[in-house]
Amino acid sequence: MDEMRNDRAGSAGQIEVTCAFCAGRGTDPFGVMYAGSTCQVCGGDGVRRLVPPVAECPYCGGTGVYPGSRLTCTSCGGVGQTMVPEDALTCPACAGSGRAKDDFWPDSPLPCGVCGGKGVVAP
Ligand SMILES: [Zn+2]
Ligand SMILES: [Zn+2]
Ligand SMILES: [Zn+2]
């Protein structure tokens, strides 16, 4: 008997997203620890599993890299995609840019305090 069949698309409806930080290569793009060290975002798999709906992270532009640094994006954790609420609304504070207003200085690198850099909020 063919019991133990388990060919669902991922567990609990998750989808596989290519790790943006390493572009799916599985190695740290900056070699922070040493050249060719394992990507800290995906653990070397090149992919991460997320629960849809997901959207490209506006804060890092989908690169997974915290703007102006060699660190992982704090908004998406380096994946380049973020899980967003169903029927998400554009964040009223940052108008979807994911970046804080220029309250502190022009071109502030800080993520939006309302949406945390996702650019959207729950309805
Ligand atoms: Zn990776
Ligand atoms: Zn990001
Ligand atoms: Zn925002």
C-alpha cells in the first residue's frame, strides 16, 4: 500500500524563495568570515521557505543587503522577499519605500518605524 505519501508543495503551504543575499549560491557574497563561507541567510541551501503572500522587500530593493553595508537586510533577513499580510496596504508613513522619512537627515538609511521596512501594513 502506498501510505506515507507526502508530495505536498512544501510544508504548510510554504514556497521556496531564492536567497537574495547569496543569489542562490549558498556562500557569503562578502566572505565576511572567510572567502566561500556559508551564507548565513540560507545556511548554504540557496533557498529559504516563506509562507505566501510574499513581496519584494522595498527596503533593500530585493537584494537582501542592508543598504550601505555588508550586513543582511533587517527587514527581510537577507532573503530579499518578505511575508506580507493578506490585503496589505501601502504603508502611510513611508509610502511603500520602507525607509524612514528624512526626519533625521536627507536619504536616511533607517528603515521605516511603522512597517519595519516592508512598505506595507495590515489593513
Ligand atoms: Zn543564501
Ligand atoms: Zn530586505
Ligand atoms: Zn513604512
